[in-house]
Amino acid sequence: MSHTLAYVLGVIVLIIGIGLSVALHELGHMLPAKHFGVKVPEYFIGFGPRLWSTRRGETEYGIKAIWLGGYVRLLGMLPPARADHPDKPGSMIAEARAESLSELGPGEQDRAFYRLSTPRKLLVMAGGILTNLALGIICLTVALGVVGQPAYTATLSSVSECVSSDIDAGAACTDADPTSPAAAAGLRAGDTITSWDGTPTTTWADVQAAIAAAGTEPAAVVVDRDGQELNLTVTAVEVPRTVYDAEGNPTTDDSGEVVTQLRPYVGIGPSLGTVRTSPGDIPQVVGSAVGQTLKAIVTLPVGLYHAVAAGLGLEERSPDGLVSLVGVGRIAGEVSSAGAGTGTGLPLSVRLFYMLNLLGSLNLALFAFNLIPLLPLDGGHVAGACWEGIRRVWARTHRRPDPGYADTARMLPVGQVVFYLLIIMAAILIWVDIVAPI
């Protein structure tokens, strides 16, 4: 597969994943709303021109051209104006109320969203948010526990023919170089080392530790070759190897010379694959991902500042910082096309891990973002329902009249400002992802 085709395929897979996430998010709103009797005239994935739609009962289901979100239209989201606090005729709030209630017939007033009890409002509006949380957890759990994290495995990708004069520099073999211990023992690329000197090995780190422990003594090595178990004996040799620091840079002494250390050498290289995370460790890893996502939302202004600074060339772009859908699409394309057409591409399992991790992270971001208690986000409606419930409980406990529905329509001007701020933020992040991509 060509690099370009693989790149496009990665972006398409991401778009489909986003579309499914949006569809399920809106379903999380629609199903409880319908269950509680709210009238739902439209359920659409995407915005802009209608590509396809069908009507089932009173609801039109469909797909629109721009897959940057979706919506489910619940009638009566805004309550009528209070008699003691009427709207200004022709105002944005008055028009929004009229539109919200216009499709409810004379016998359907009880089907307005605003007529629901506080717990039911919370279930409807939190349904989409919790759906994204569940999707994020599922994607990350499958990526970690079923597919596995990218890691070097106990399967060999290469076997050196000799002990060259400069191993770390990858010097070519000469006639004067001795045969490597791996080649002398009969190891081959594609062999999977299942034990070394009696120690079971499942990862490359296990193999490295076992080689170091065995030293230069003959070691019994069991390998799996094309489904057949073979028993070999490998005797490592001691060679000087470069010492690296924690950041992967060669360590030097006071005179500037590279520091070396004698270590057992076999002459084998690992293949890249995936290693499954222990079931007991998955909750901690997923919990950490949820916590980091929530932290990113809380520190959103700081993250945006650093993104702009990176776009202006004032600092390096952080791989853990904010990113737009353009940046996410670029990452998906690069993961899908890495090494395509060269024979050195990432294994399918590694690509699958990154795609699931990407979709899981996106769903966690949608979950956290929608917790912001401002319209037009779901969190704004959740906050309105909570405020309504608190006022009514307070009134009951103090034997006061029912204060009525929370008038979320009064927050529409704030919601409009938030909407424009979201557009500006998206535009800024798209610009940063173009000029200073991760």
C-alpha cells in the first residue's frame, strides 16, 4: 500500500470513529428523552447539507455533510417566559423560546423537555456525556488489555552474523570478525524466545535481563520457530558497550570521551509489537488518562497560551498539549502510513493500539469538555437542572412556594459568547497544528 493511500485510510478510519462517537453521544440524549416522553423531531450526525435521511415515527434520522459533530433536537428545551418577567418582544431570547415550543401541538405541552423533573433532565443531558466517558474507557481498555501497548517483544527481528569492531555504530562484518553467539547457536530472525537460562521471557526487557544474569556462561535457550519448540545453547561474549543516560544520550567522562562498559553480547535484535497490560493495572492507567483529560480542561486557558506560543515559535510544542481535529487527523494519518510501501511499516497491532488510543482520548476529551457548566455545552443544561433542583428543594424545606423552572433562556447571550469563543479557539488550534504540528 502506498504512503498516501495509507495516510488517507487512517484519516477515514478516524472520521468514521468520530462519527460513531457522535452518533452514540446523541443517542445517549435521545433514548432517555424518548423514554420520558419528550418529543424528538430530529436526530442527525453532522451539520450542513443533508446527505441522507429517513423518518421513523415522529423522528427524522439522517446524516449531514460536515462530520464535526451532530445533534438531537428536543422540543421545549427552553421554558416559557414568566409572567412577572416577560421577554422583550423580538429579542433573541423571545425568538428562541418561540422556536423551542413552536412544534408542540395543543395536546403535547407535557412533552416539552422543560416539563421533566430535575432527575430526568439530568439523565437526559448527562446521557451523552456519560456515553463518551464509557466509550473512552472501553477504547482504552481494549487498546491496553486486548491489543496491548507498543513494545519490543521477545520475537527476533534480526540476528547479527558477527561481533563487529564497533557494535553500537552498526559497523559491517569483515572476515576478521568472529561469528556472533546468536549465529553460532543457530538463532534466526522470526524466532520467539520463550525462556533464557531457565527464566521465562515474554518481553524484550525479560530477554535483556536474562542475558545479563547469565553473563558469559552457556545458557539454555528455548525458542518457538514456526510453531515448533527448539532447544539451543547460547554463550554470550563480553564486549564494550556505550553507556547512555536517562534521556538516551551517550555518557561522556571529564575528558569528553564516551563512557563504555563491558556487557554480555549475543547479537540479536527485537521486533516491535504489542504487549498486553495486566488486567490489574488497566484501571490505574485508564484512571490516570481520565484525570489528565480533566486537568487539561481545567487548565484550558494555560494550554491555549502554550499552543499559541508554540505556533509563534516561542517554545516547543508539547505532545501532551491541546490539539485540534486537524492535528488529530494528521496523527491518525501518520500512524496509518508510517513505513508504508517500504516494508518497514508499523505492525497492524501497533497501528490498532494507536487508533483505539486516539479514539479513546477523543471521547474522554468530549466527556470532560461537556462538563463545563456553560451553554451551549451539555454541562450548561446540567447546571441549569441542578440549579432548578436546588431551588425547589430549598423551597420545600423552608415551606415556600415552588420557584418554578430554571430559566436557562436567560443564559442564551452568554451561550452565544461561548459559542464564538469555541470557534475562535478551534481556529487558533487548527493554525497551530498547521504551523507547529505535534
